[in-house]
Amino acid sequence: MRLITWNINSVRARLDIVAQLVRDYQPDVLCLQETKVQDHMFPTGFFEELGLPHLAIHGQKSHHGVATASKTPIDDHFKIDWCEKGDARHIAVKVDGMPMIHNFYVPAGGDEPDPVINDKFAHKLKFLDEMTSWSADLDGDHILVGDLNIAPYEDDVWDHKKLLKVVSHTPVEVEAMLKLIEAHGWQDIMRDFVPKDQKLYSWWSYRARDWSAADKGRRLDHVWTSPSLKGKAVHMEVIRDARGWVKPSDHAPVLVDFNF
């Protein structure tokens, strides 16, 4: 089973590169974040034509939004209203023969890493706390993917020391993510394939004139599995070239092949 997760940064604005990704990499399941479209306006016909006709979508106008598209039928799906804010940040699907797949878009957290003066950062920390409590109670086999908006390890960012006070790599966020991982024993699949002492990114800012040459990236996108699925992932890659496609997202897709 080939799974790809991608923060697409507005699905309707980037249909051409979604088609390019599906054509070139042939995912069985495609998880998108930041779709930025209400459910009734989602381009379902487009995905049907791409060979991913089975959809579970959770969207809202102009912001956030997640969608999971599958080649094979989705047996069940549900969404959780984290922090009771009504934001479209999660969709879970059960596809025949596969574990439950959770597609997340964690709040970015704003610019100031202080929950007292920054409500967005406080929201992010509460969201992570709720995910941690939920993870501790999970039974069975699960895959968690998405834009989690935290780069937890030193080599998940281009310069650890310079980013210690930058939201996404602050000590309080890293501590919260590590507690989340520990709560269920989540397996960090990307780091199973690339050791923690090697640089690994999935996001490069639009602000860099030449993002690839500057290479000031962060690993904000993740693929985790339940500990019971250890060893089931057989291949992983960050599709870095997609960051340079026409009208790109600032995130690159992350691809994982599983053998269930």
C-alpha cells in the first residue's frame, strides 16, 4: 500500500500538481491538508478521474481542511472536533485491509511562542495535549499522518540554535510532541529510514528566492504508526522535486510504502 501525505495549501489552486503527483507516483491513499475548501465545493469529480474516487473530506471556507482519497472503498470514516473550535483539522478512514488512517492538520501556532500573549500558540499546545490523551487510549493498529507543524529533532531544521525561539521548533513544542509520541508508542517512520543525525526536511518557505540552494527547511510533515505495525513500512521518501513544480505548495509530499 502506497500512502502519500501532502499539505497542498489550497487544493483547487493546485489541481495540476496533484494530478502530476498521482500520475507519477500512483498512491493508493492520498492524504491532503490545508485544502481550504468547503465540502460541497470539493473537486470530487477531479479525484474520480484520477482514479481516487473514494473520498473522506472535512473542510471549511478558506482555511484549514483535510481530505483523504483512496483507490479502494472507504469502509468507515469519522472526524474529531479538537479543542471544540469547529476547525477542520482531522479525518480518519478505514480502508479494507489497512489500519485506521488519521489525517491531521495541527495548528501552526502564530509567530510568538508564548501562550499567555498568543492565543494561537495556546491553541496549538491544547491541541497537542488533546492528541496526547487520545493517543494514550488508542487500541489496535493506526497510522497518523499530516502536517503536524513541529520539527522535533535538531536535524529536522536547517539550524537548531537559530530556530529555538521560532514557532515549530521551540522547546515547549518539542516536549509536547515527544510526550504525544510516547503516549501511544508512535513509530516515527521517516526517522526509521533517515537517522536522526541526518538532515530531513519537508517544508521550505516561499520567502527564499532560491529555496533549494538556501535549503533552509524544516520537517513539519510526519508519518507515524502504532508500535504493532513496526517493520510494515518498506520505503519512505520526501518528494523534494515537487517543491519546485509549477505553482507549488511550500510543503513537499511524503511517500511511504507499506507491506501489510
